[in-house]
Amino acid sequence: DLDLEAARVVDPATDPEARLSWKRNGVNLGALRAGWWKMKKGGKALVFLTAPGEAVYVPTRQGYVFMATVADPRGFLEALRRVAR
């Protein structure tokens, strides 16, 4: 149920669509943010951020966003799209 057409690379600190508001059921320790979070613009996100900077932002058709830190965000999204084809 991933919306790979709308998936993109974001910086959660500066992208208004990707800004986190408060944790619903998760962890916030230094740079680590994991679990369910509420988004500033509304909605919820399943988040696994381990460092500041770029992350993958993948909307789902189930009403939430998946956001994670990965070593190569652009390569990660391309691999997901390639597998989905």
C-alpha cells in the first residue's frame, strides 16, 4: 500500500510536509525518533529517523506516512520503485 509515485526525499527539519509535531507512541532520544508521530500539518507517521538531514518520505494508502533515515535515500526510493514495477 505504498504510494511510490508520491514518495520523495525530504529534510524533516525544513520540509513543512514532513515536520513532526509530537510522538503518539514512540521514542525521542537525541537524534533518534522512532515509532508513531503526529505530523504538524495533520495526519500520522511511522518514523525511524536516526540522524538529522535527508530521509525518505513514503505516503501510504492506509492514511499514514512512512519516514526513515537510510544511507542512500535516492537509491532506496529507486530500488523500491524498481521492485514495484
